[in-house]
Amino acid sequence: MTHAQLKSTQLPADWRSDFPVLQQSVNNQPLVYLDSAASAQQPASVIDAVASYQREDHANVHRGVHTLSHRATDAYEGARDKIRDFVNASSRTEIVLTSGTTESINLVAQSFCRPRVGPGDKILITHLEHHANIVPWQLVCEQTGAELIVAPIDDQGQLELQALYALMSDDVALLAVGHVSNALGTINPVKEIVSRAKQCGIPVLVDGAQGVPHMSVDVQDLGCDFYAFSGHKMFGPTGTGVLYARETLLDEMPPYKGGGDMILEVSFEATLYNELPYKFEAGTPNISGVIGLGAAIDYLQAIGMQRIAAYESELHDYMVQKLSELDGMRLIGTASNKASVQSFLLGDIHSHDLGTILDHQGIAIRTGHHCAMPVMTHFGISGTSRASIAFYNNADDIDRLVDALVKAKQIFG
């Protein structure tokens, strides 16, 4: 695909202008932001929704009898309804609000998995996972005597599906798998994987942190038992996250944390826990953040996730094509089905040095191991440079990246 061909399919320019941060210069150069896999930027509508709550409606939610509390509660719970619709959960009671994907996964690890496993049981993950989908399961295994087993990947950064399926057995208590690799961009066939796991009676958690920002997600269609994601990856505020979980499972699970809002009655003899989903939402929540997340969903729904996915796929192909043309370029992660992310090495230039040089030219990328050290180990490297796109990027951003990489090669000889 040429630059001209890509330009003909780009999204309207005014959508890019919806993001205030993209209108600035960094180091006297127009900002090119290629780090959305770490944290996506927020449109003005999200910023305004948070500011409006802070200016006009700031109050604690639930149980308040005054007007501000009612308004705050309506906006906060309205966001839960938007989230339910966004991922097509069957009920709002299946939407637990958390601080992010990491907390969502830890909730499942400690509340669902830990009480159910012991010596002789296994927890199955894959070599592609983010640390947040590794360490919580290691902790459960340390606590219970269960065994952590890992499905391999190939040299393109794809799951070896037959090896994964061969590990599915009656003694596997849970499968945890990422929807999209944050380090490589590999899109896993999670619907197929869930179906195979169900044939073996294995519950499945999907780490969707890199899935929901870039494609339509229907948890009922996927068939998963748990789906975890973060607000700040999908153009919302930091400190917000979601755990979708089947209501029947949530009913059986004990609370993850104790405190206010997760109770109905408390005495020194016993505590009666709140109804779903509030049983898992102890303490004062991130009210402004959740309201902002609701605004982010409104924004994404207005554009359309299928439209976003199609555009980003074309832009990603253009990025891979242009990067591949550079001398000394080594692409890390070349799966046939990818989303939004490309990791790479350029000659002998250390990724941190490369990231610094690009920053001097106004280009933001991510460098290092991307919280995926086992992935780096598989490729025999300590880290990569990673360019990750969103729908507010365009072909000009990719061309700027490539030009900056050429200059970096010249600097290092």
C-alpha cells in the first residue's frame, strides 16, 4: 500500500483534532505519538466529562440522599451500563469495576482460582503473556501447591495451538490467555481457544487490555468466563478497569477485598455481603475516572469499532511495509494476524538509545521488555523498540518515524 492509497482511506482529520495532546510540539517538532499500547490519549470529550464531574457533581456515590450524590451515582452507574453494552455482557451485574486489568486478573486469581486449586491441579497460561497475566498465577501456585504450565510460541510470535490444546486436561483449573499481545501485537484466536477449553471443562480468563481498544468484543460470542481490560488503553482515564465475569461464577466467589460498599450488614459476629457486582467493589471508587471511561465508550461507539479496526489494520500494514524497507531492520513478531503493535530492532542500536533519539525528533515510542520478559527471552533479546498505533495516527506519522530511524542510523554509523 502506498502513502496515497492509505490517505484515501483515512479517518476524518477532525477526529485527530479531538485529542488535545496531539496538537502540541515536543522538542520543537510536531508530536508523533506511537505509544498507545502503553497508554492511549484521551479525546476532549473524556477530559470534559471528568472536569464536569469535578466542577459540578463531585460527591461520593451510593447511599447519598442529596442531589450531588444522586447525580454522581447516576453518571457512575450509567458508565457501568455503557460498559455492559460495549462488550455485550448479559447483565450489568457481570461488570465489576476495578483499577485496571492487573487488579481484575488478581481478583480472579485470588477469589475464583485460589479456593479451588491445590497440589495436583494446574493453571495454564501462554508464553505470550504480559507479566500481569503471569505473576498472579505464580502467586496462586505458591499459595496452594498448584502447578503453572505454559503453552509455547513459535518464532513469528504466534501460539503453537496444537501444543496449547495438548496441555488442556482434566487437572487444568483455569486457562488465562491474552486477546492481543502487548509486546508483539499477535491476535490470538480466543474464540477457538475458549471453545477447545470448554470441551475439557476448563474455565477461561481473557486478558483483553489490548483487545477492546482495537476491535469489537462480544464476551458472549467469545464464550469466555472472565474478560479483563483497562480504561486508559481505550482512550479513558488511568486507574480504571473492568472485569467481566459470568454471574453464576461471581455468585460463588468470595469477596476479594473488604470495606465499605461491599457490605449490606456488619456486626462483630458476621458480615452480610452486598449484591453483585458491589460485593467486589470495596471502598470509595474512582468516580471521575469511571465517568471518563463512560465518555470514552461513547466516543468509540460514535466512530464504530469495526471502522476503527479496519483503518488501524491498513495503517499497521503500511507501518510494517515501511519499516521492512530499512537496512538493518529486524521485526520482532511477524504473526499473520496482528493489531496495532510492531516491535523491532535497528542494527546494533540499543532500544533505549533509539527511543531517546526519536524523542528528540518529537516521536514517542516505547522501549524495553514491555512487561513481557519471557517473550523477549524467547527471541534471545533483552528488549525492543515498539511502535503502537491508534486511529488518531496516520501515514504521515509513520513516514516521520521512518525518517527518524534513518537519521538514527546515520548518527550511529
